[in-house]
Amino acid sequence: FGVLLILVCVQARYLAPGCKVLDLGCGTGLLLELLALQPEDYIGIDPSEKMLEELQSKFPEHETKKKAFGAEDLEDVDVAVSIFGPISYVDPDLVFQLVSSGVNYFLMFYKEDYRPVTYDTCQVHPYPFQRYNLPSQDFGSFSVVTNLRTPDGSLAFPRQSLRRAERAKTDPSGVKFKPSGGLSAELESYPSDRAVLLKGHGNAKGSSLGETIVTMLNAYMGSGILVLPYAWKQAGWLFVLPFLAVAMMMSFTLWLTGTLFRLVDARANEMNVPMVSRDWGMLGQMAFGRCGQLLFSGCALVDLYGGLLSGVIVASNQLQFLFPSLSAAVLSVGCFGVLLILVCVQARHFSSLAVVGLGSMLIILSCLLITGGELVALGEAAEDQVMVNWAGLPPAAGVAIYTFMVHSEAALVYQLMEDRSQWGQAVLCSTGLAAAFFAALAMLCYSFFGDGTAQSFPMNLGRSPLNLQLLPGELNGAMSALCLISVTLKLLVNVPLLAAPILRPLEECSRPGCWMKVLFSLVTACLCLFLHDDAAFVIELVGIVPQNFMCAVLPCAALLKLHGDLGGFRSCILWLLIVSFAIYGLGATVAAVLENVSNQLGLDVA
């Protein structure tokens, strides 16, 4: 009833004769019963002939069409209205065309957990609202999507649509909305800038350049840093060159991320998409439609699950190394229980978990310096390092990509900047600092442990690189245990953040959602048990396949699609990057699989 009251009040105050209204899924004429629309100001469409016959019996002079909605129906229309759910049966690509066409709209979708009375008897079911990827306001069993908002957040029809406004520039008489003071005056000057869109999301002023650099550095400190020394063991000292090349490439594609979102900002503002909702899925939809949204979102979800799975595998390995008497069955049951608890953590606790993770990383780095000093003093530092291992370079590059992969987070960081023209500086500074720190840390580990570098370098701390036995002294035993516990915490506190976007669409397809969390935890625990010896291999594949596409192939393809005047040379460079990374993705996947198989069989493929 709140929606109906808004419709009636808005029509009475703002909607003057001459405003053409398209009634999507008009049914038996409920909108006409609520709003006093003249025949010349109304057109209704509905695929049901019986419903249209009833509407015509009540409103014989109003135009109706027996058809499903199509983009051609938006011609010469100022406002598109769909009340009480019919719009949920329209293909998401058509809805996207509607909301980006310049026509004003007021659309009521079924909420995710609502099923209409015809759900079980009708063969055609409504699309889940999540498929539309649109900002909304909840009203009972419906989600209202509209670009008709006043600065105080209330819903209203503006005085004219964007199309009618364009016509008014040459023909002032074409504007047939009546001015009426009050909210209509505010609607004329309603700002759609980032300060309004950021309202309710922290500091509306935005992040400074320094704050953005710190935020990006924090995003870089993921689980990739734990296995990066192992990449040096795989490839040798000269891996520093491809590592720096990867850092430069990732810096470029991070800058490209900002360019892409700047290209779609104007259209996103027209659609009233909040800054925090401008993600890779939206970018893919604007570039390639529904298929692009699925591809971009799919790569992001695979990336998230790959990061979650590899993190849990490494964490379980640390615990098994710390407690070797634990059986596989006990470890898997414990993994399942911990996962089930973590996936139930609510979003308001994520920041507290991040503090725990950063504290764990500081402990790990301190212990590395202590262990290295001890090895040098005892003369037990490794001396079996190699200059280059060509077979290990492709999978090692996958680890490097994994380490620098912060593109998913970068979308939000960019949107929250105070001065987004400084995005290039923020990317250059943060990536440069991260690359210098990562290279120094990994090379230091490799110089200490050599061929004895473990898949997760904290397993080496407090131990000899020759046999991973504890170094003399009680301090080393305590330090080793502390490091293993710290890295386990560091990895596990990331699970809720990684699992939340994966579970959300799964829970929408399952009722109740708690069973999906149980199933998700069970499947993940089983995969961890099956892949417990292949943590580095999983990270390599995640870096090579989904992250390879997200950091290079998809952004370059989106830029080619969204930017129509790049010129021949720039277009060739982008196509070269797309082809190069696609070939690398295929070749590196084969190399990583072959190396893993050879390791399992005890063969030497170098």
C-alpha cells in the first residue's frame, strides 16, 4: 500500500497531461484505476488476451497491445511503469536496455524469496531479482527499481524524461509537465554526483591519495605472499625479471580498471547505480550485455573460490605440520566445522577479522628475520640455489599474477577516491612498493632456505632448510608453532569475506540458506582433503586461469568494446595483450599440470 500511495500522490502533484506512460504488464488495468491517466497519455502492453479484454471493458478508449515487452516499445515514452511483479518475467537484457535508455522508470520486481501464486501452476517462472543486478528499495514482497528519486530518498516522477528534455532544447512547447513547487523544484537541481551516491557509505568526501595507496597495499597482503618464495624455488634467481614484468603488467591493467569505470560512469549515474555497486558484473553487462555480465561475474566467483580453497588448504597443511599425529579424518571433520562457523560470520565483523590477519602477518615477518639470522650464524643457510629453471617459469608466473591480483577490490577503491584523476598515481605507488617488498622478502627466503623452501614459507621458520627439523633452542620450537598458528589465522580470517559473494547467489536458489552453507562447507572440506598436497598447484591454476582473464583479457576486451575511437595502433596493442595472455593461459595451464603430474610420479621434467 505504501507503493500505491506514492504513485497516487506523485501523479496528483507532478505528472501533468501530456506525459506518455508505458504500462508494462498492464493486466486488467490496475494502474489506470489508481492514476487518472488520459487515453492519449497511456499505452499498456500484456501478453494475456483475457486480461486485456477485461481492461478494455473498463477503459475502452485507452490503447493496449497484446505482446511481450520489447525495446521498440520505449519510443516516444516518458515513463515506464510496472507494478506488482510483471517486470520480473522480462529478460534481464531488455530490462537493462530500458533502464539505460533515458526513459524514466518505476519498476516493481518480485523479491528473491517471494513466489507468486502462479509459481507452481505456470511453466514460465520469474527471473530471480539478483539476475538484474540493479539497485533497489524494498517494499513488502517487492523490490522497487527507479531512477525517480528526490534528495531525501523518497520516490517521485521527475518533471520530464531525458528524451523529453532533449526535445525541449529545440521545442520548448514539447515539455508538458506542470511545475508545482515543493519537491519539483528540488528535482530540477537534484545532484547525481558521487557525494550523493556515497551517502551512507562512510566519508562522502572520499579517500585521499595517501589513504588509497595504503588501502591498496593492504589488499596486496594476501595469501599469495606466503607461496611467493616457493615460486623463486621453482624458477630460480632470474625469476625476478618476469616477476617485475608481471608487476608492470598488473599495474597497467589496474590503471585500465579506472579507465573502464570512468567510461561507464555517465550511464551508471543515469541508472542511479550506487558507487559501491559498480563492480565487474556491471562493467561486463555494459560492455557485452547479459553474456558479459555472466562471464565477468563468473571469473570473479571462480577467482574468489580459488583463493578461498587455496587458503584453507594451506591453513590445514600448517595444522597438520604442527600436529603430525592428526589423522586425515579428524582434520577433514575439523576443517568442515571451522568452515561452517566462518561462513556464518556476519559482514559487520569483517573489519575485526582483518585486524587479526594484519597482526598475524607482522608476527610471521618478524620470525623470518630471526630464523634467517640464526641460519647465517650457524652456517646452515642454503647454498643450492639455481640461476634459472625454465620449466618452473610458467607456473611461477601464475603465482606472481595471483599475488598482484587485487582487481576485484580495486573497483570499489577507485569509486571511493576523492580525486579519481589520481588513480594512476595511486596504482603506480602501491604496486611499486608492493613489488619491491615482495621481491625482497621472496629472495631473502630463497637465499636462506634454497631448494628446501616450503610451499608456504612460514613452515620453514625456526627450522633447518635441510630436513625441516627444529633449530637448537626452545625459542625456535615456540617460534615455529607461533608462526604456523599465525599463518593459519591469517588465511582463515579471509574465508568469510571470500565466501560471502559466492554464497549469496547460491542461497538465493536454495531455501533455507543454512543448508547451502552446510553443503558449501562440506564440499570445500572434501576438496581440501583431496588437494592437501597441492596448495601451490591450486594457486598456480587460480593465477593462470580466472585471474589471468580478469587482470588482462577481459579488461582489454571491455576497453575495445566501450571505447570506439582508440585508433589502429592502440587497438593492435590491446589485441596483442589479449592474444598473448590467452596463449599464456593455455600454455601455462598445460605446464603447471605436467609439472604437478611429474612431481606426483617423481619424474624430472626440467
